[in-house]
Amino acid sequence: MAARDHTELALLDFTPPERVTLNDQVYNDLRRLIMSGQLRPGQSLSIRTVANIINVSPMPVRGALQRLVTEGALDVQPNRTFALPVLSPEAFREIADLRSSLEGMAAERAMSNLGRKDLVVLEEINARMFHADRADWGGYLDLNREFHFHIYAAAGMPRLLRFIESLWLQIGPLLNLVTNRDEMRSGFEAHEAAVRAIAAGDMQGLRAAIEQDIQDAALVIIPGLQRGEF
């Protein structure tokens, strides 16, 4: 099991940290990987393994993992390692409903601040997500995160953004359940609807597209949790 965890972690795209911001970079990198679904539910993370992979001392890794525990992104195991939690179907349903409310609000508030340059960015993200060779599902999920948070950041509400990020930290690993071509189709439709709504200045249309994207994913993930796939 330890060898498998080491192999999987070694394949991830950690950013080599700069010494001047080492603690925050390790934390931000792990946080991004969790939010974009590049770590799986139940996956174990040891301080030594992560430190060896990214070639830093254990201290910043320990601090980063402990910060993620306080945010609900990781659990502490009896053997003093850390692991990504596995949500129950009920917990995921609750988070999906919270996301719909908060992310819908963020999309509405963002509308007046989204312009032509943002449309170009979002269209480019969609092109890379849905029209490229999809052998790289980790890249697909990271682009999905970029798409959503580009919109939410435009709301100019940092506290709301932080709440949304905390929810993504809890559900990010489960996004692996929607990385197949059937679910990509519904994601493509929701993302395209969001771009059309922004172009038309349709605040309610943008909110509806974001909520649809969240609920379509839930329709796949919740049955997977009920079947015990993790």
C-alpha cells in the first residue's frame, strides 16, 4: 500500500517550491491538487513521502498537512499519517446543495465584473478541457477548477470565495468519478451555457448553468458513493 501511494504521488505535478515562500507553496500545491481531484478519496499522505517527492525538509510538509486537517481536507490516521476522507452519500448531497447556493451567488455577483477578456479566458479553458485528447484526466479536472474559480474570483468577495474553496477541498477527490466521456458531455453543455450567459449579460442564466454543472456531477458521484466505489 505504501509503495502504491508513493508511486501515485510521484506522478503528480507538484510545483518545485521557492525557498522564500516554502511553507505556503507546499500548502498551496497540496491544496490545489486536492481541489482539482488529483488525489483520490482515502489516499494516504505521509510527511516523509511528500517531503522526499518534492525535495524539501519534513517541516513545511508537516505544517501544510496540519493546515489541511483544520480545513477538513485531511484526516489524521492512528499511524500518524494523513488521509483524504471518504464522504458518505448524505454528506456529499449536503455539500452539493451548499455549493449550488454559494457558487450560484458568486456567479451572480461576478456578472457585472466579467467582460470580453474573461470570455476569451473561459472559452480557452473550455477548448482545452473538452476538445483536447483526454488521456490526462488530472489536467481536465484542474482546468475545471480554473474555469469555476475564474468566475467566482470576479465577484470580489474574498470571504465567499474562501467558503467555496473549503467545500471544494472536501469534494475535490470525488470529482474523479465524473472523468469519463458521458459525464464530460453534460459538463461541456453547462460550461458553454455559462459562457453564453456571460456574453449576454444574463445573470440568472449564469447562475443556472453553474448550479446545473454541480447537480449533474452529483447525479454521478452520489450513486458511486452508495455503491461503495471508494
